[in-house]
Amino acid sequence: MLGRLSRRRRSEPTAAVGAAALDEQGRFRSDLWFDQPDAGERIARWARTGKVDRELAEALEQFVERGYLTLQLELQDRLFSEIDQAVNRLWREKPDHVPFAYHSRLTPFCYADETSQRKPGYRISDLHSFSPAALDLYLHPRIFEVVNLLLGEPAVANQSLYFEYGSYQQLHRDPVHVKAVPPWNLLAAWIALEDIDPRSSVLTYVPGSHRLGYYRFEGGDYRYDAKRHGDAEAQAMADFEQAQCETAGLEVETFAPPRGGLLIWHHSLLHGGPRAQDADLTRKSFIVHYTARATMARRYGEFVELVPDRDGNRVPRLRMVETETVLERGEAAGFDNPLLRYRVRPPA
């Protein structure tokens, strides 16, 4: 049964952040088992004792060596069709509690315009709060089996993202933009919701890049801050990453699996998406981010709302919402949509 945790407050954890989180080579001072020299020996021992089956042992070895693992989820046909139906309903009904973005910050669906915005570059956040089928993926037991094992403790999903088309993104690392405590307590899963055509904006990644050092901004911090950094700093980081990969002889690879294909990546793996060869092709996918449950007391979310100013004109305002509510199903747990209990001003 799907349940909700009672609301309870936990102390916020502290850990090394910014420059203090990095060693002399610019890599995280991670204490996770897969970042340690004996990771391969640990996997071999788990395989011998039956803690993991052969398929999972091979996937874990791939994760340690290449920075990601791939598996094939056995999903029912109805799940894919039900998610398609839910997305069509969102564009038709435009609820105010589900956020989306089209080359912008997240904003409630009640402000959406299907004609001009249901195009490559848009994404839906927290589809799991609208679609039971998406919730099945958000709390999928096989994924949590793997994620819990990787983190070495119970994990919590903290966000879902749905893409109907590919999203053009430069190669990047999640901790540069996504906060976690400590910053290496971060994993992500990418699930194909259709057979992925290689001519679409496929998921790309650089095997082995998880072992490279981070770019350091002024002051030695690895994190990109839009309030302090601009296009020049972002380009300098991208140039640094490209030079590192070339020096190490690392090359970009693509992931174009059949539907149900799963890729889970290391916190520091470089990944992104190229421009589609055919812009009309869809690339339906579902992404979930995870962290250690013990280190995340609540989930925050930002969105843009249109509110009246002193002259009565409706102007965009950035809002922040939060939730402590966690959805549970067996060993799986994920934060609820923080926008559910906020009353959005409808469009004029």
C-alpha cells in the first residue's frame, strides 16, 4: 500500500561543501563504497555470498569502472500508454499543482500554452503526483534495490522529470547545479518510455569522467551560482571539462535503448544531450534524482507565479514551496510534490 509519513522535523545535516568538499585533484572526498579502491573486491564478495545476482554484479562493476550502469526494466505495456494519456490530460486540463518549463523556470501548468510550448525543450516536474503510472516508476522496487545498495543506506527520491522530446544540454555534472548533503550523496536514473531513436536528442555521457576533477570557480567552489556567475564562467567550465576529457582520452557515448531501458549514473559523471538530428522525433523519458533519506529532511521547489503589481499588471514572481511528506511503498520512498498544497493565482 502507498502511504505517507507523518510530518516530523529532523535536524539538517552538515558536511563539507564548496572548496572543502574537494581534494587536491579537485575530486570529491567521497566516503561512498563505490568511490573506494576496494570497490571491485566488495562486489566480488557480494556475488560469492549471493547478496547480488550475476546481472546486478556486472552492472555494479560497470558503475565503478565507467560511472554508470544499465539494466532493462520489465514494465507492462499499460504503463507507457497511461503516462502518454496523463501528459495529454495535463495539456488539456492545465492543473495548477503540476509545474512545467519551456526554456524557462518551472511554472504551473495553468499558465501553459500547448501551441507554442509543447515543443522540444519543455519538461514536466513531479508527474508522479498526477499519474499513478509515473508514481510506479518513481517508486520502482528494482531501481530502489540498486540505489539503496549504491548509497549503502535507504534512499529517497526527491524529484521526477518527464521529457517528451530530448533536451539540449551541454555536458555537465549534477552536483554543480543540484544540492545534496554531502554533495556526493546524489544519484539519478533515466528511464526510456519508448524505443529511443538515435536521431533524437539522445542521452549522452562520458564513461570514466566520474574520476576527473571539478572545475573551480573563484574561491575554489565547484558549484555554479547564477547570481554570481554568468555565461563566461559557464563556458570556462565547459572548456575545462572538454580539455580534461581529451587529455584523458575519454569520448562521449550515447544511450538509445528500447523502452524500459534504465541508466543510473554516478554523481560526478559528465552527461547531457546533443541537438536532435530530427527535431520532430520524440524522446520520451522519465528521470528521478535520489539522495540518502537520512540527510534530507524536506524538499524545496521553486516556480514562477504571475501576481498583480501595484498597477494591477500581472508580473512574474519567484515562489518557493517545501514539503516534508514522503510517499512510501515497500523499501521505496519519495518526496511528494511540494506544490500540491499551494494555491496558485490563475491566469487572468
